[in-house]
Amino acid sequence: MKYSIVVPAYNEKENLPELLSSIKEIMNSFNEKYEVILVDDGSTDGTREWIKASLEKYPFLTYIRFRKNSGKSAALQAGFDHANGEIIITMDADLQDDPAEIPKLLAKLEERYDLVSCWKEKRQDPISKTLPSKIFNATVRWTTKVKLHDMNCGFKVYRREVVKNLKIYGELHRFIPVLAAWNGFSVTEVPVKHHPRKYGRSKFGWERFFKGFFDFLTVLFLTRFKYRPLHLFGGIGLLFSLLGTIILLYLSVLWVGGVRPIGNRPLFFLGILLVIVGIQFFSTGFIADMIVSGWFHTERVFYPLEEIDGIYLKQSGEIPDQESAGKTSGGEVPERGS
Ligand code: UDP
Ligand code: MG
């Protein structure tokens, strides 16, 4: 299978006929085997009935349905888990992304990139969407050094191994390029056409700012400290304890010098507070480190493996078994994406 097109859809019934036929048209022109994985995120508008009645018409279609609405991230992850293609294409179901742009994205991928994201240069959405999105993208660009105009664009192409390395949950779909770049994949963008929504309405309202903010903290934490939490918590703990200790030492020197009482001074309480809070940060860091060390026995991927004995793992995303990979220096070869 060469291409898997993953489409998350929540109440997009009106858009599906046009979407599927335009995907079919463009994909048939490549003369390669492809599949479309439509992930129905618990739609209540009759999407399921329509698909059931249309499956024969679209033999390339795999239909995955959630019992209840679970969010775009979960839908994408389900699509990734079931994708068989060497190259994975994601697009929104609402016809805002133009399937005719797929060749342009693929051509960019051919330039040896691992992930190509779209950049909606002229975005056809109301200002209530475009302005916050600009601020969001600038902040993420600045803090993560991933230089994309449009992190959260639904239209992306990936090499298989990228999606097999990603775990998208909560609302982390907004940060896919950051997570991929942090895993050592090369990420770029190309400008594409963008259309206004034809049918249905946007599924993301104001609450996305709060969710986006917390997910941003998650991403900052995960990309920097996931495997070494003590470096963060210990750092803060050390700073606080040190400050507290200096304050308490200073007060002790005063006390020895005859200045009293010191027990009623605000500085005294600040010193004690800083020491206690500092120790708590330390303890949190130690507990987090213990949890992480536990993962190393269960989560089987924790280093970005690219090649074993001259066998590149690129493209397939699967790791060959030990025999075909030749000898490896001890230990078990971890399985990708497990
Ligand atoms: N979507 C989904 N589950 C959700 C919300 C959205 O699968 O809970 C899908 C939706 O059907 C669409 C894509 O994610 O295909 C992008 O959503 P939308 O167009 O509403 O976002 P916007 O373009 O307004 O940011
Ligand atoms: Mg949309």
C-alpha cells in the first residue's frame, strides 16, 4: 500500500460525497494503491447510515467509528493505528483543504522531508479564528524553534515512521509538527489554497484557547523533560531551597549578633516557606523519575532508532527482527510504535 488518507469527521455528512469523490479523482491519477480511512468521531447526523449505504461505491474506504465523540486527536490516532500506507496523508473532512493540493505536498516530501504541513496562506476563516491562531503559532514557533506558520493545519503528509512514532491524545493534534521535530524528524511546510467551510459548522469554539494553552504546557514539558523530570523539578527545588536557606542563615546571623526577636519577621516565614516548597519540588522530581524509570521496562521505544547495521529503518517504520537486522550489540531490539 502506497498511500493512506486519514480523514477525521464529526458530523460532516454533507461534505463527505464531494470529499470522497475529489479524493478518488486525484488519487486515481497516481496509479498507486491507496486507502481512505474515514474516522467517524461519534457523529450523530447520519454519517454512519450514509457510509453503510455507500461502501460499495468507495471500495478504497475503511470506516472506523467511535461510540462517542472523542476529539480530533483521538480520531487521528485511530487512523494512524490502522494506516497501512508508506505515506500517510491527513485532511479535514469539511472541504476546506483541497485534495488537488496533495501532489504539491507529496513533491515536497520527496525532497527528503519526513513531514510536510500545509500553510493556509490566505485562510478563509473569520477573524475570530485567524487572529488567535496567529498569536498561537507565533508563540509556539518562538518557544519550540519549529519554524512553521501553521502548526495546527489538518492537511499534512507524513512518512509512515513518523505516525508510527507519534502518540496523539487529548488535543495534542495542534502540536504534531513540534512532537515530530522533537523525535528527530525533518518538518517543513508548503503554502496551499484554503476554502471557506461549505456545509456544517466549525467544531472548535472558544474553549479551544484554554485547552490549547494547557496542551502547550504539556508539549513544552514533554519535549524537554519527559525522560528527565528531576532536571526541571530539582532545578526549581534547588533554587527555592537555596534562597530559603540564605534567608534563614541571614536571620540566624542577626540572632547571634543580638537582634531579636526574629520569629515574627515576614522574612522568617518566607525563608521557611521556600525551604519547604523547595523540598516538595525535589520530592515531586524524584517520584516523577521513578515513574519514568518504570517506563523503560514497559514502553519499548525510547530512542530514535534510524539504522541497524546498515539497514535503514526509514520508509517502512517497522524494525526488522534481529536475524534480518544482523547482530546488534546486546539487548532486545525495541519494536517501533508499540
Ligand atoms: N473533528 C473531529 N472531532 C471533533 C472535532 C472535529 O473529528 O471532535 C474533525 C472535523 O469533522 C473536521 C476536522 O476535525 O474534519 C477539523 O474540524 P473543524 O473544521 O471544525 O475545525 P476548524 O477548521 O474550524 O479549525
Ligand atoms: Mg475546518
